[in-house]
Amino acid sequence: MRRRTFVGAVGGSTVAGVAGCLTRDSTPGGGDGDALRIATYPSMVEEGDPAGVWLKEAFESEYPEAEISWTVPENGINTYIERARQDAVDADVYFGLNVDELVRVDDSFDGQLFRSLERDRIEGVDRLRDDLTFGDPNDRVLPYDTGYISLVYDESVLAPPESLDALLDTEYEDTLITQNAQSSDPGLAFLLWTIAEYGADGYLEYWRALRDNGVQILDGWSESYFGSYAEEERPMIVSYSTDQVFHATGDEPDLTRHQIAFPNEQGYENPEGMAIFADSDKADLAADFMAFVLSSEAQAEIARRNVQFPAVADDHVELDESFAQYAHAPAEPVAFTYDDLRGNLDGWIEDWAREFASQ
């Protein structure tokens, strides 16, 4: 399950090294030599059994002359927008890019932060799922996994809401936890889901009704999930549809508080992608890394360690039985494309935050 906060919300604490090659926000000319410098978010390399550690070891085993150097920027993609303005980008690949972040790049930066891909140079792109597209007119990003934002609920307390409208019923008064759309990926995805459902002219009215029905808005996913929801303060939360995979341990796991609800049979699709920085002089090695990430073995490991769905078609990836049993996908995924968000995203978030961010 992806456990990261949104752009600009990463803290500045010290980071432990990953096989001696993880740095926090390294400076230009920082002595990485011929290493492929990959920027990512903290949980890719820092927590538990992260995918980043496996990717480094496996890629370097297959490419003995290569070395991966992970870096976790202080302020996510904003770090590289600012560095690009100063011609000081010190990374080759960005690993963990959402379509909304790509839109933020293009809405706030006049230059080209990422280069267009040479797809014929990247083995495995033909295996990518057709539905996982960033809609980028410049074709700069390849997905490597995807998740679906859904509702997770306690079946001993609630029946699953059949629609987003149902969340306004008295049955669901003071039951829902969500996250700040300014600082949380799931929070932003849920906001975009409501905009898709009610339109740019109607989503704020829906949120006012949610507020009247007692929705609780917390800053980040970790705070809301491992805090309020884990402490059983409320019986429903905006989270990931792979929640049961994360908790299904033992022969008879207790999943009472880990039931998945897809209102309107929908969930918000949120693919993660990888892109090569425009000024990188290691484009060939970066393409090799991308091809490796799309390999069947890497896709299976990323899915297991990130608790997300692979980006390549099912018949190319062998997942364990627990994933097949406990990972749920909505019948009707909802997603905005690049064109949908370009020029609109910041305004939607700002209008929402003006009324609800301090709830």
C-alpha cells in the first residue's frame, strides 16, 4: 500500500542508507560517479521491506557495471522544479510520479523537466495495460504500478455505502475519515473522484454536505489510518483497495475492519510512473532501468512490496495467492487525464482548501 504524502509534504528527517547509496536531497556534483541517480518518495526505500532495496540489488546484479543511487528529495517534485530553474537538476530518473504531479510540473515550469521517451528503446512497453495512461501529449512517463482509492470500513458497524450520495445519509453521520487534498495522495484522489462525480460546479456543494454529515479531514494517510482509524475512533476511511492484502496474515485473518467499499462500483485509479530528467546524460542506462522495472519479476516484487497492482497485463505477472484473493479492483475505475487536469487542478484544490482544509 502506497504510504506517501503529496508534493511538498515530505519531512526533512535523516534517512538511513540503502546499501550505502541512499542520500537525502544530495547536492549537484555530489560525487555519485556513474551511478544512476533516482529520486523517489520515502516509503520506496525507507520502510519495512521496500521495493527500492530489491530493485537496486536486482538491477545491479543483472547490470554489473551499473549502480543505483536513490535520493529522497525534501519537497518531492517541487525540489526539481526549483533546481531546473537554476539548471541544477542532480538526478536522472524520477520514480513515483502521478499524473497530477506531472500537471503541476507543466503548470508551474516553462521548460522541459522530463524528456520524451524513446519507447522502442524500452523493452516491455508493449505489455503495459492499455487503461494505464497518463494522457501526456509529450509521452514522458511510463507507469510501473497502480492503486485504487476506495473506502475501507468496519463491517461490524456499517453496511457499505452504495454511492457517494449515500455518504450524506444519517446512517453515515460522523463515520468517515478522509485526508487533506493538499498534503495526501488518497485525499487528493478522493477529491478528484468527487469532482468527476459532481462536476467542477457541484463538488464544493457535495463537500459542504459531507461536512454537515460530520466528515473528519486529517492531514495525511499515515496519521489518519494508523492513528484515528487504527484506534477505532471512526468506522470508515478513505484508503486503498489493496488494504486486505496488507492485513491478511495468518490462516484466518480478522478483516472485520478491512472491508472494501466501491461506491457507485467505482474507485479512483492512481498509477505511479517513472520519467527521465531532460538534462540526464544517462538516458540509455535509465531506459535499461525502466525495461527492468517492467520485467515480470520486478513487477511482481513491486506489487508485493508496494501492495499495489502491476502496470503490465495480468498474464505477464505471477502474483501470490493472497494478492489474488484479497486485492480488489473497482468495476468502473475513475481517473482524470492530463488534459482534464491541466489548468484546472490547482484551482480545484485551492477552492476546496479555502473551505475544508482546516476541518
